[in-house]
Amino acid sequence: MSFHFFGFWITLLLSATSMAEQQYVNIGDLEMRSGEVLENCSVGYRTYGELNADKSNVLVFPTWFTGTTEILEEFEKIGPGKLADTSRYFVIAIDALGNGVSSSPSNTENFPHLSTVDMVQSQYRLLTEHFNLTHVNSVLGISMGGMQAFRWLEMYPNFMDAVIPIDASPKMTSYDLLQWNTHGDVARKMVASGYSDAETLGLISNISLLTLFTPEYFVDQVSPDNLADFLDEQKQGYLKLTVADYLAQSEAMIGHDVFDKNGDFPIKEESAPRVLVIGVPTDHMVNQTLAREVAAQIGAEYLSVNNYCGHLGTTCDETIVVAKVAEFLSAE
């Protein structure tokens, strides 16, 4: 059984469980950062756990790149004792705009240019207008979900007690931009040349594997004899996507930048909620340089997960990460 992580598929053996119900809210028209308007914006979400009497135990969990709330659950990121611990928190997992569940190019005509600002704005409106929340306990996200967590910190610093970006960055580094612009260029040129979405995204899957893992991890885990089968397995996740959705979210990441016009992080230590940043030094997919710098600037704790797994390093050492998040959220 394969599950989608950051747009890619990893084989796991998981016990069968009933999924939380996929729900949707139409938040009305959403004015985008581009100045365009996304009419009748639909936001998908799932909830887990029990909301306490004073609504102080809400944990918000946005999705990673091309991921869905279903995948968060299938990848065992949500549940009792998991990263988003449903024995302690009322978890609201939210499908980021452009993922094919919430409003996206694949289900919305004339879908406007997308940014992480728009993703977070739609989530804020879902929480305040539908759930009638004025404050939440925490916002936690992985990869592009962590980028949204950084954006939450910039846009709504007083809305939550804690923010936990994992495997994320407050802005694309030059290496990140090289990677994601190359993906986009390949995809657009293939579509323009008449290749199907499946053919286009199949090649993108192969290209993405060059940075999802470290070379050492890949060589250790995938033998030359099994390479063809492994690549075919990884492509299966992409067959569920559309190029338009892939490009919309990748362009949101490319434009992601929470720094101000002077190049400074706008939230200072004295005004920031509690922040825990988690990353892997060997991550080739989302470079950790700026995440470490921001953590130091605002007095946040930075947990470095040291292994050779690359972007999946926090999953390789998930026990360490889950324990640290639980400890951090339990501290006053």
C-alpha cells in the first residue's frame, strides 16, 4: 500500500482504519494576494479528537505539497500518540488550496495565481467563520505545510500559542528555486508538446526522487535490479494528480517569502508565539539554511534531526520528532 508524502509515494504496511469524514466549507469569495478573486472558495478539512469546553486544545494541521488530509491520516501523522496527538488535541487538518480537494485548477474554472498567503487566509477564514475560533493552541505543518506554518507566524502571530514548522523554510533558497523552477519548466514544456498529464508527471516523479532522498540513502535502499519497479511504484501517486494542480502549488512555493521588504523576518522574539523549528541537515528538497537563521533570530528552538534520509529524515526518526513535539507543546 502506498501513501503520498510531499507529492511522492512511500510503501508502508498499515493496519486498516476508518477515515475521518472529508468535509467542505464554502467561505465565499476570497481575494487573492495577486489581486484576483477566487469565487465561491471551497476549503476541505477533517477533524479528529474532542474539542474541550474552552476551545483551547485546537491544533491546526495544513497539508504538504500536493498532499491531502486523507494522506496525513494514512501516513499516520494524526492519531493518539502521533505527531498530531488526538488524545490531547482537537486536530483540524486542512486541505491547502490547489491540492485537488479544496478549490484548485482541477475543480475551479479560471483559478487565479496561488500563494501561501492565500492558503493561510482561506484557513484563517475557515477557523474563524466556520468554527468560530478566536485563538488556537498550535499550528503544525510538514514541508509545504511547514511553509504555511511560517506564513501563519507572519500573518497571524497572536492567533496561536505555538507554531511548529517541520522540514520547511520561510523562503526559497537559490537551490530550492533552481529545483522547483526546473520541475515547472519541464512540466510546462511537456504539456505544450502534447504529452499527457500522466507522462509529464511520471517524468517529474523521477526528477523529484533526485532530491527527495540523499544519494547515500537511495543507494542503500534501492538496488539497481529493483530500480525500475521502484520508479514505477513512485509514479503511482502522480497518476492521481493533474499538472495544473501540481504547477499551482509549486508556483506558490516558488513565490513563498515571509520576509519583509528589507529582507528581515517581521516577527521579533518578544512578540512571537512559542516556535519550534525542526529540520534535517541532509534535506536536499527544502534547504534548511533560512529556517535555522529565523529560529535563531526570534529565539526559537531548532531541532536538528541528524540522519542520511534527506527530506524524509523526520519520518525516518519519527519517534524523536513526535516526542519533541509533545514535550514542546506540553511546556508552558
